[in-house]
Amino acid sequence: PFQYFTDHQDPELGQAVSEGRKREFSSFGWDPADVPDPQDPATFERSKLDWGEIGREPHASLLDWHRRLIVLRREHRLHEGGFAGVDVHVDEDARWLVLDRGSVALALNVGDQPADVPLGDGHAGEVVLAWGEVDVAGGLARLGPDSVAVVTAE
């Protein structure tokens, strides 16, 4: 985990930051004892990257996924145009979300059950990137739990 950490040399400031974090997280229902102390060196140590993990699973697959997303973004020019060209469709009960960017649609199932996710008009093309259980046909994505599909337009 990457946790918030500080190294304030002024003891009063360090204590104020630590207490402030506990108050902040208590509003989310956290037990103050469970909030990592940002001034504790152990909080920093837990947040350091272990570069030895990069070649091991599941880290290697996740790194590859991010690299492929960056290539997809560049190839389909998804960084252009801001959010004006993005349509979002969501079903909170079924726990799925579709981001439609014209030439590409991204369908996510964040639920713990499979979901049939409508991709909308014209997105029955090729699955160019997928994570998890994905089957796309006829403008519908059948996604397993915690799955995502990136589909091009026809």
C-alpha cells in the first residue's frame, strides 16, 4: 500500500498532522487505532516500492496491462478533446459502467457477479484489451466479476 507519510521536524506540527489524520478518517468510520500515523517511520517503510516484484505475478501482468493502456490511449488519441466527447452509462444496482469515447468503449463490471453490459450503438467491434472474463458479441459485453473490456467501434 502507498500510505500518506510525513517527516515534520517540528514535533507540534507532526503531532497536529497525526491527530488530524485520525479525525479525518474517523468521519469515515475508521477506528483511530487503525489509521496509519504519517509521522511513524514504519508508515514510510510500508510504502516503499519493492522493485523486485516487477517481474513476478501478479505485478508483471498489471504492469503489462498499464503499458497496453498507454499504447491504446496514444493509438486511439483518447487524450484529445477532454471530457466533452465522453458518454457515461452506469447501472449502480448491477455495478457496471460504460465509458463511450466514440471510436472506443470501455466496459467495467465492478460487481461480484457476472454482468451483461450493453455497449451501445456501433460498439460491436474488436476487443482490443481485456482483463478478467470477457465475451463480447452483438453490442453486449458479458463480463465476469471485476472485469473490463475495451472495444472498438464497428
